[in-house]
Amino acid sequence: MTNVFKTLLVCCSVFAAGSALSADLPRRSPAPAPVAAAPVFTWQGAYVGLQGGYQSGRTKGSLLTAAVTPYAYNTDGGVFGVHAGYNHQFNG
């Protein structure tokens, strides 16, 4: 082994050992103050909402009656709605 390689190996070993030992040192700054707890979330309050939907379709076929009767339908339509309410949370 060359002298440069040996020197580099020794330096890396000392650095690694020194950083491992420094993890055990006591903390120099005082411990942080405790953080106040966040308020508990509640579902209490008023709400309003909308909902809606649309459907589209087509169908073709025939009925087997006394005579073959062909049919075709377009089934298009929508549905819409509104909802509102108020949630109240009782203690106990």
C-alpha cells in the first residue's frame, strides 16, 4: 500500500469514529418548550351542497309478438338536487 492510501484510510477511520462518538454528547441548548395542543376538530356547523348527474343511452331491438315490432329508444336524462343541514355536537 502506498503512503497516501494509508494516510487517507487512517483519516477516514478517525473521522468516522469521531462522528459516531459525538452522537452521545449531551444537548447544549435547553429542551424546547412543549407545544400547545391543537383544538379538537368538530363537525359542528351548517352545510349546504349540490349534486347532479346526467345519463345518456340508446337501445335498439325488436319485440317478438304476433308480428316482429322493431323499437329504438333514446334514454337521456338528468337528476339534480340540493341538500342543507346543521350538525350540533352535544357535550356528554
